Amino acid sequence: MIDVNRFSKSLRDGSDAHHPQFSIFPSRRSLVLGRKGIVASPNALASSAGLEILNNGGNAADASIATAAVLSLVDPSMCGLGGDGFSMFYESSSKSLRGINGSGRSPASLNLNLLKNSLGGLDLKANQIPIDSIHAITVPGACGCWIDTIKNFGSGKLSLSEILRPAIELAKEGFPVSEISSWTWKNSQDHLLKTINGTQVLLKEGQTYRAPRTGELMFNLDLARTFEEIADKGWEGFYKGRVAQGIVNVIKSQGGVIELSDLNAHTSSLVQPISKTYNPFDKDKEKITLHELPPNGQGLTALMALGILESLEKRGIVKMNKLEPNSAPWIHTLIECLRLAFADTRAYIADPDIVYVPTLELLDKDYLFNRSLEFNLYRAQVDIQKGSPMRNQETVYLTCNDKEGNACSFIMSNYTDFGSGIVPDGCGFVLQNRGSNFNLQEGHPNCIEPKKRPYHTIIPAMVTKGDDLFLSFGVMGGFMQPQGHLQVLMNIINGNYNVQSALDCPRFCISGGTPSPSNELVNDINGIIYLEEGIKLSVVEELKRMGHKVELVKDHQRSMFGRGQVIQKVKSYNGDDQTVWVAGSDPRADGQAVCQV
């Protein structure tokens, strides 16, 4: 039986609020606890690679890139050197946060007229570039993100070659394919058999090619060679020379307009996170601040939804700490806050280097208050539209901390499964199709332009209490990501779940989080609400009565709800003011959290 007095105290001081005794939702996984560094990722081999770097003297940033490199090898449907990446770093000594925006840009020769002429008379649903168009390929930003994360946040104790060594060795010596990765590989087999050089990331069997099965050894000597060139030459090993020329050659062979100069000109951006402070309206709980990276990423969506939710609580409309987690009122409230936020961010988020993005206006407390006035406690809104602030996906996520108290929140993606499916000859990775996220409506902030970054779905996050780190976390999955951030955060803050239970808990997803050829209207915020198996049927029926169009999802299709990782900083349970790190890893993935001894 739970000691209520101890439980109440734990909520005030954080001493043992997330002790396994206080797990509300029964998890199938135990918490991972340690005194030093922890690595949490969606693949055990990748987590082990990060741990090796920590044990060799690297910090959280170094470990994150080692983990990311292995993930790009062992989970290539989700991420890789042909995609993009973002990182957020908490520096313990200065109690500060900074980030890297590692998203790539459109080719300098690509514009709206050229694109429309190229696409011809296609019926362009949602005014977006088709995900299988050669013009959906943007300059890959992942490699630049890796290098700039190490340059700006790394320990300086390890070379790039040492950080990439685990990935290089696995690529050469072979790795056993994990269960869920095997499923996604198989799911994309037909796609890869049709694309240029797609068979280079499949397993050869006689004269044919197929996806590797669970437990089969997979080798990628081409990727090992690419890793070695990056390890030896750094940025130039990817954006100049053999690899860059391979990218240009394969794209131009299919009618694309990318040039070597587009890759030569690529840069990441060092950015300051944007944030929203949330008061749980419980005298026993501290305020927390959610930090996201600024546009062109969609982290702003999570911040806006949190701000709208806080406005509802201030007005006395709802009190989240009084609601049962995953009850109909709980789910309805979060859905409507997210829909209101998405209505704005889908309209306004774009590349801030090209157009003005009203980030401050969208986070203004008066504007968020006014948006909250559109909330109906009893009914789903029929057609939510954007507001006017000026007047007032496939991905992997990982997180690491180190014994010094630093933490790195890192995410990277190909956009859809295996992205474009196109492989630069002899390079060992697929190219992303992130440009599908551009809008084709002339005058829209996110409309395609030369050298422009598209609206980006992948977002790492952190939470602080004051200036102390509280959580380093994220949830991959296209447009599911800000939804996952809000749901996991509310599970921890108002649901009193431990971090593993918060990840295990069934989720909802507005209009399907991950794009696919059959799901082009993935970002329709007024469409179907997908509910994960495990949500009570009585709740499903109540949501229907409230006007929500709902659909239950189970088995492998649960991947639409994303896959998260969380590392939390807490005080030791015996009250001696020592730090304990607590981690959870999403059961929807193959991964795990591992800790130093």
C-alpha cells in the first residue's frame, strides 16, 4: 500500500516522487537508475555504443553522437546520414541550454514555378510535394548536426574517429537485426526494390534482395566507408568529395536540380531554445519549464498547447491534477489544446531565415488565453482554424546524461520509412524526403523557395525546475511528436507516473502522426483521433459522444504513437541530497536505457 504522507512529500521535494512504489500505470519494464551516466535509445546496440563513449571519458554530447551513428546503421528506415538531426544540450556548470538545428535546405535552383511544372497535372492533396517526388529530397543535415554537436557541446577528450568507432565496427563486423527494425525493413522492402540503388540497403540472397529477418546478421560496408571518411575529414568528408558527388549524381539522374554547391554551402544553426513555464496548480508541486527548439521545428506546438492548457486551468475550466489520466475529460482536453496549437503552427511555422515567424506572439499569454476561449469542455470543435497572433513522422529519438550532470536530447529522421528510398551509389544510406513538408500555396510562410528549410517535425525537448534539469526527453513520430511531448509530460506532472510508466501509457494521436503515400492528409487537425489499444472502451464511447471521430489502433500500427525516451534527475530516496538519474525507454521500440557503474 502507498504511504500517502510520503507520497505527498515526494511531490513537493522530488525526493522519491517516482519511486516504483508510486507507479500508477503498471509498467512491463523496470526503471533504470544510476548515479553516473545513462543512455536511452530505441536500440540496445546503440545505447551500448553511447555507454562505451561515456566510459571512455566522453560527455553526454559525445555519447549522443555515437548512439546516433549506430542508430543510423541498425535502424536505417528511421534515420541516417541522408536525413536531418536536431540536438539540445544542458550544460550543468552554467545551468544553460543551447541547441543545434541540423535541418537541410532546398536546392538553390528549386522554386515554386519549376516545381509545379515538374509535377504537371498531379492532384496535389494538402498543397504538398508528393513524398515520392525527387524534389522532396532536401540537403541532408544529420552529419552537420553530429559534427556541430560535438564541436559546440562535446567534451573535447575524444576525436570524431573515436566517437564513430562503434558504428564503424558494427557496420564491418555485422549486427543482428532487432525485431521492430526487421518489421519496418520488411514493410519497406517493395519500396526499396523499386528505387535507385535501394537494394544496396537490403540483404542479398542468391540473385534477389530482401529485408533482413529478426536476428539475421546485416553488414553495411558502404556505410562503414562513409563513416570513415567523415571520421577522417569531418564536415568535408560528407559535404564535399565522393559522398557529396554521389548524392548529386543520383538526384540529378532522376530529374532533380540539386548541385554540389548546395551541399558545399550547408550549415547547421546554433540556436537558443524557446520555453513555456507551466504551473501545475497544486500547492505540493513546483513550476516546470518546457524547452523546445525554435522554428523551423514544430516544438512551438507543444509550448502553445501547454500554454492553452494552463490558461484553461487558470480560468477554472479544468484541473488536470483532479482528472484521471486517460479518462475522457483528460484526453479531450489535451486533444483540443493540441488542435488549437496545430491550427496556428501549421499556418505560421517556416524557416525564420527566409520569412518572419511570430514565435513570441504565438507564445504571448494573452494570445494563448484568447485561444483557450475556443475550448468547449463537453464537445469537440468541428472546424478549428488558425488564430491571428499578429493582432494580439519516421524518426529516432535518444537522450544521454553524464556524471557531470550534463544532458543531451537528440533526434534525427528520414521523414518517412527509408525516406525517398534512393541511395547514393556506394554510400550506404538513403536520402530523406523532408521537402514534402513544404507548402505549395503561393504566399504561405512555408511555401517552397530556394535555399529554404521546410516546416520540421522532429523536436528534442528538456524540462527544468528553475535552472536545474528535471527531464531530458522526446517522442519520435512525425506530427505525433508535440502530442507525445504533452502526453508524456502530463503523465509525469499531473498523472504522477514514473518515467517508464509515462512512456508505457496508451496514447492518442490526432490524424495519424506519420506520413505515407496513403496518408497524405496526415496533418488534418480536424480529422480522426487515433486511440491506442489499452484505452478503456468506456472512454472511447464517451469521446465519440463528445463529437470526436475516433479509431482504435493495435499491434504494429501502434508505431504511429511514437517511441520515446526519458531521463529524469531526482534526489536520492534516502534524503541525503545526492543525485540519482532515472530513465525509461518506450516499449514500442527495440531499445533500452543503460547506465554506467
